Amino acid sequence: MTRVLVTGAGGAAGVAVIRSLMSRGGVEVLAADMDGWAAGLYLVPPHRRRIVQPGAADDFVDGVLSIVRDDAIDVVFSTVDVELPPLAARRAELAPATLAAPSLETIQTCLDKLALARACANTARVPETEPLTAEGVSRDWEFPVIVKPRRGAGSRGVRLIADRAELEAMAHDDSIIIQANLPGEEYSVDVIAVAGAVIAAVPRTRTRVDSGVSIAGQTVLDPELQEQAALVAAAIGLDGVANIQLRREASGRPALLEVNPRFPGALPLTIAAGVDLPSFALDLALGRPLPAPDDIVIRELATVRFLEDIVVDPAEVLHSDHAAHGAEDG
């Protein structure tokens, strides 16, 4: 029996990962979250529910390490951006358990949008990207442009700047980037790769987005989107799962927006379309062979998201000191 710990059980991605792995034979899933009201906790039996510290807390990794030891965990899945760097930095301490996540270097590159743009610029199609400094502002921009934080998920802090006067009026801040505006349709491509080589890439539209989270969309069989995602995965040396976001230029060609080095919130659609990313990631973590890319069949499907209630006895609700989640992208 393979024992798996899934953190971030309160998010859409965490719930989808838990459900995927629970449907697979020979896997026992433990669910963890900082919030005792996290829905995914109540998908597993009471004795497999765990409370952890927030991912940004100094003792978060120590708490996960205790669970790994006490519960004989084989594989750890984190579905939360802020948890990934500290877990990846201490990956060796999890042994003999394996962390089902990209390398620390890849994670750090993805979470810094300027570093990501520079890493991919010679490989994939990337909009011009510069820090909000005197030198960056002085570039010959075609307006409007986008300004947004180098770090952060969803649409928080993103602004459309209409002209040079508005850009020059902004205070210089190298934690903010200026980026050429991509006016076309946005897509997410959910991928799994081994040493930068993509095994499967599932493009989907982001037809309706709420607080940065895709709540309706459909998979599309578009080789150009898959090719761009594969070029990005190769440039960052992706080993594992990531959500690569692309948007079309005025010419119609897709270009890179950002990469989330984790499972996406819209994961159920990708799984239904034929690519069970959590199951593939588990096999990758355990050193088992993955299907050949040519053997994977992706279907075009559409999805809409709705709220689903999990009703439990009040006595089952776990106590926690933290009961708040930020929006996740996907």
C-alpha cells in the first residue's frame, strides 16, 4: 500500500488530487490543511485528516516532516504555491518519502515572472518583460502595457497602463514588471514532463474566471499551444506537473504569460479529458514508467464548476488556528 499526503486540502486543486488518488487502487490518502474547515479533509476517513501550519510559517516543513515520519508517508503532494519552495528546499529530509513537485530551481524560476521570462526568452515565445525601473520604463514600449507583481498568483495587482505618461508617473519598484500586452484569448496548458520533456500537454480555455480561478472552460486540441507549452517546459527543466498559461498576441500566435509549478484548480477537466495528472505524478515520484506521449488520447470536453457540500457531524470538524485561504490560480 502506497501512503500519500496531500496538503492544501481546502483548495480546488487539493480536492481534485485527493479524489484522483483515492480512485486508484493500492493508494491510501491522508489530507492536510491549515484550516479545519477545509473541504478536502472530509473526503478521507477521520483518522487520515491532519492540520498543518500555514505554508509561510517557519515550522510548516517541520510539521509535514512529523506527519511523514509518524504516518509512514511514501509521497507528498503539495497543491499550494507558498508551500512549494520550503518543501523543495528540504526535499532530502523527507526521505524515504518523495516530494511530487518540480525542483527548487524550477519552482523559484516559475514564481518570479521576470526570471521566468528571461529563462524562456531564447526558447519559447515571450512578451517583452522588464522591471519597473528607470531603464525598464525608458524602453520603446507599444501601449497599452501590463504592469504586475513579479510574484503572486491570479489577477492581483495586474494593471493595464494606457500610455507613456501613465507609466512614467509610476514609482519605480523592481518587484513590479512591465510586460507587453497580449490582447488575445488566454489558455492554460496542464503538463507533466520528465527532465523537461513533455509526456502530456492539455490545453484548455479560461472562458470564465473568478478571482484568478478558472470556473468554466473547455479542452482544445491545438498543436501550437501544446508546442509552446513544451518549449517552456524544456526551458525551465520541468520535472513534474505545471500549469502553463499562454495568451495570443495580436497576430494570433500564443505567447507565455506565466507558469504555476503545481496542480491547477481546473484539474478535474484535464483528468476527464484523458490525462490523470495526479496518477501520473505519483508514478513519476515512485520511479514507475509513464505512458508514451503517443499512447495518450486527449478529448475535447467542456466544464462548468459548482459548489458541492460535504455534510459531516460537527464533532468531526478539526480545530485549527488558521481559517483563511488565498485564491488559487488555475
